[in-house]
Amino acid sequence: LEEDLLKYSVFKGSVHTHSTGSDGLYPPEFVPAYMRQAGYDFTAVTDHKCYEPSLQAIEAMSRFDSGLEVYPGEEAESYGAGINHILSLGASGSISAWEYDPESDFAARVEKVQQELKDYPEHDAKYAAQFEAITSKIKELGGISVFCHPYWKQNARYASAPVMTDIIIRRGNYDA
């Protein structure tokens, strides 16, 4: 390593991990223990549309002095379509609960952003606006947003249309 890098420590972790809270293989209480056993220093259980399993994982590991840092999180997605996946890391509450609550300001936020995107095809603008509404709420709750697998293909088709992905990346309203 160059001398300027020698003062830094390298940490190993995973922040895109699922449990039986969505489509994972192990209960949320077990996931961090397996991560620590594999040599990880930090993790976040980020189940699809479900924040509570991450809290269960944190609670389970709080009983041990394992050296593993466990952070709250979830994997949110565009409303109804599941097109874009967004990790919420470290937010103080559930993004999906807010998104699906008919009393929340989700729809108003989407509409506001969608007005800024009126020069794009309506479908792409709608889901890009949903993406930004979600990432703005993550930031508001003190979290970090991550645009998951923007070029992911399902059945030989992109899950997020190239135009939509381009809008999201160009606007840059996410953290990683």
C-alpha cells in the first residue's frame, strides 16, 4: 500500500442481505451470526419491504460482544411494480411502511418530482419520481440510500428500463 493508505483499516461487510423476513434462507436473528462467523465486521439485514427483521437482527446480536456492527435497513421498491430496488441503510424507521401508508405524503412527493420530469415518457417519469420520493424520505430519516442493481436483468429483460435508469443516474438523488 501507498504510505497514505497505511493508516486506514479495512472492514469487510454486507449491507444487502435478506432473511426469512423476505426471500432469505435464515431467520433474521441468525443472519448476523453467520456473517460474523464468515469474518464480516458489519452487516445490515435488508429484507424486501420489511424493516422489522433488521431490528430483530440488531436485538439478537446486542446480547453478545461479537465485534460485529449490525445496522437497521430494508430494501424498498417502486410502488406496485417492483422495478427499482433501493436500500435504506441506517434510517430511523421503515420506508416501506411510509410508502404504503395511504395517509403518508408519498403520493404528493411523487407528483412534485413527476412535474420536474414531464419531458420524459410518463411511465419512466412515474417510477423515477417514486424512486426520488423514497430516497428523499430515507435521507429525512437519517439513512443512506443505495440504488441496487440498476442493470439487473430478469428473464433477459432489464428490470428497470434503460430510460428510467438513465433519469435516476443523471439526477443522482441517492447516496450510492
